[in-house]
Amino acid sequence: MRYIIVGGSAAAISAVESIRSLDHESRIDLFSDEETPLFSRVLLPYYVAEELSKPLLNFRTSDFFDEKMVTPHMGVKVTYVNPKDKTIKAADGKEYAFDKLLLATGGKAIVPPIPGIDKEGISTLKTMADAEKILNMKGKRAVVIGAGSIGVEACISLTRRGIKATLLEQLGQVMPTVFDAEAAAIVQQRIEDLGIEVITGEKALKFTGGKHVRSVVTDTRELPCDMVVLSVGVRPASELALQAGLTLGDMKGIRVDDCLMTSAQDIYAAGDVAETYDIARNTYFLNAIWPCAFEQGNIAGLNMAGQKTLYPGSYRRNSIGNFIGIPAISMGVTHSDACAIQSDEDEFREIRVRTKDSYKKLILKNGKIVGAILVGQTQKAGLMSILLRKQVYVADSIPMLMSDRLSFMDLLPILRRNADQFSEPEYKELMDTGL
């Protein structure tokens, strides 16, 4: 058996581990167009903040490839996939044959066509090269464009280095895809308490300056700056799939089946490039987050090595608490209308509890959790995640779920009533650990 993996991040590494758990000898070639291996993208803001050195960004040891008997091709871009002949071609002109191929090419940071975007001092934050570029930027003022998770973390990272930062978001709130307006208001206040100026509802129209950026011009003002970080979103890096004639989904990611195989036999996809079934939305969706990439890489690797394993589906999970000083988590959908597939018979409920220091919200579809937001008190986020993932009926247990004193014993009747939705190991683990 000859395995080829295109990509070098979470999904790719997880797939390697799964393959090697079943197949200890077959050749594995791993290609990545990034030269730095085995680093965690979610830790890049800590690197930009000068709080973690480069070695501490690694999520596997430096001998990982040797230990797993993987031939790494770092900094080598794959340019062509031939599904019929089962070959790939690399940028160095060499051709490689495969029996099983995994496309774990991830996502690419979106660079909007704003006049002046090519000036020095402007960078995205997606790769190690991006992080190093930002780390080496000089100046006292920065504008971060885009108030998603990466934008917020980048802004706080620069602030921790003593740089005066402004966070600019064209929509009406910070973290618009992660939180609802009420949770976002709490998060924004925390960001502003750190000394960061937050501007929402304004769009960057152009960058001024000669060779180097000097300001960002919006609808209503000009923001002087020495550097700009772009964080306006990520799109799936599906160019190889498109070239190979693989089926793409509505969000331009690679459409996969419940074994994570693409429309071509023996070619799989996982991670930020894969469109998988979303449990909360009841449709295919791109959940480009680190935990989903690891899960998908694991399932893809098992299937590639011959152990048929079904992927139950994904759902979005986001956490920002380490940076803003209070725990803040969302999962699934944040508004009931985000459930794409609906019928006239579907019943939706949104339950909110707000105190001075906390906010909880549950979104239910036909009595089952499809989304949750927890700010300030997140101790039971793991439990909410389990109930969402397993689609357990909870409509008759709302007061208990929203209680500050929720305990495992409170949930025992729910779990026992729905024991058939858990595998035996899962149910035993729940009983042993008490969540």
C-alpha cells in the first residue's frame, strides 16, 4: 500500500497516526507547501505576542516523522492530481504514485481586493511565515481588520507587545459568526478594557502610504497605523480538488461521504478543506476548526488503512476565553435561523439567562440542542457538546440545563433514557467519569 498525504497540519498528522495504528509498514509520503512542520496554528497569536517561542508551538515532537516512518516533503507544493492513474505531481517535477490519497490542504486566508493591499506592513495571520512577518513588524500603531477569533486574538497579541491596536469589523458586532449580539457585547467590553479601540459597522476602503502602509481609510475616518493584520476569513484550499475534477460543495470545499472519501475512489479529504455533514445545521458545511480537523483526519486515516469507520458529522466549536480574561464558548449554531434545512413542522426555541457576569443561551430544534453560547460560566460546555453531538431530547430538562448548579447526577436520568444513542465505550466512559 502506498499512502500520500497532501497537507501538514492537524488533519494530516492525525491521519498519519491512524494509518500507523493499523498499517505499520506501508510507505507514507507527506507533502506540505509550508516549510515549518508540526506547529499548531491556534498558538500563532501567542507567538506574535512573544509569549511562546517557536519550539513551544509544536503539537508533536521533532522526531514524529521518523517515529511514524513518514517521508516528509516540506516546502514542496503538489500541483497536479490524476485520479485515474492514481498519481500526483509535485512542483519539483517529480511524479508519485498512490493507492490511497488524502487531501488535507486546509484553508487560505482571504486577501480582499482593497486598494493599497500590496503595501509593506500588511499581512494575514495563517501560516508560520505570516506570524514571523508580523512579529518582525516595527511600529507603535496597528489596525486589525476583521473581528473573528483570529482577529481578536491578533489584536490582543499586539497589545501585549505594547502596540496600540484598533480592531475594525464591517459587521455590527465582534465575532459575528461565533456569538450573538448579547454575548458579543460582553466580549467587546472585555476587549476594550484591554485598551483596544473597537470599531464595528465600518469597512476598510483603502490603505494609504508610499511603499509602506500609513493608514486605513474607512467609510467615516482615517486610522493612522504602522502595520495592518488582515483577518477577514478563510476559504478552503480546494484548487487541487478542482483540478482533479472532484465534486465541490456549496461552500467550495471538497464534498465527502460519511467515510470522508471524495467523489473519486480512494481519494479522501479532511480538515478545513472538507465539507462534511453538520449535525446542528442538518446540511453540509465547512467547520474549519482545529478539533474537527483532528477528528476528520483520524476517521480518514482509519478508512484509508482499511478499517471502515463512519464519521458522525461535525459542528462548530469556538473558545476565546484565554485571551479576553473570561471563558467564552459557542457551539453549533448561534441563531435558530442558521439551521439550513427546515420544515413547517420544525419547532425552534431560544432560551437565554443573563446575569451581571455571565450569559447562557441554548438553541433547540424539536427539543434537541443545536447550539449553545456560554460566557462567564462554561463548566458544563463539555456536557452541552455531548448532548448536541448525540442529539438527545432535552426539552423537558431546560431549567436543569440552565442551572448554575448542574451536576452529573442531575443528568443521569437523561443519559439513561438515551443510552441507546451512545456506544458501549462512550456510555461506560460517561458513567465512570461523571462528565
